[in-house]
Amino acid sequence: MNEKKLMAMKTQREYDRLLADVGKTLEQGRIKAVAAVNSAMVQTYWEIGRQIVEYEQHGNEKAEYGLDILNRLSHDLTERYGKGFSHSNVIYMRRLYLTYPKSQTLSDFLSWSHYIELLKINDPFELLSMKNNVNWNAGEFAN
């Protein structure tokens, strides 16, 4: 091979390495962005749950029942902000706060979908088992 072809091959290999490195950096950045968004969503939904509980309790230790607040809130939030505020989702926001009254106990490794699956569990032993295994996909437990 002549020197020009060798130089072109070396340049192509270097470019291919650059392209692979840039692609890897982009993929890592996207993973971090998704994790940050998931964490912010969970924190936001926890805060919404806290606000609902405080509204229901009016400063009392226990809530006054019989109010149709969750249906109304679900309807109004959906009208104002779009998807994501179904009646069941609003119930889960409230339940998230009641289950984890300290926001510091929420895990950055779990998405909102993970928390919904955890909040569906009534058996404390099953819940403990799930919490100890953060390497699961929420879809695995929806079945």
C-alpha cells in the first residue's frame, strides 16, 4: 500500500473512534437526563401528595372524609395541565406522601412507574423484597 492509503485508513480509524466516543458520551448524557427527569417527577408528585393530605386535614391530625376532592382535583388538573392526572394517579400521589412522609426516603433509582407498583403492594414482606431489589423494570411487576 502506498503512504496516502495508509494515512487515509489511519484517519478513518481515528474518525471512527471519535464518532464512537461522541456517541457514548451522548448516550450517557441522555441516561442522566432521563434519571434527572424521573427524580424530579417523583419529588413533584410527592409534594402534590403532601399538599393534598394537608388540605384534607386542615391542620388536624386526621383527615375529614366524605369530600370528593380527589375526583375534582383530577378533573381540574387534567383540564389545566393535560395527561398525568387521572383519578388513580392523584390517589397514588397522595399515597406516596402517606407511605413516605419524608421525601429524603425516596430513591433516585426508582421512577414514578416503580413507585406506583410499590404502592399497589399491601403485603409488607413482598414490599420489603421489592424495595431491596432496585434492578427491576416496573413492567415486570404490573402483571
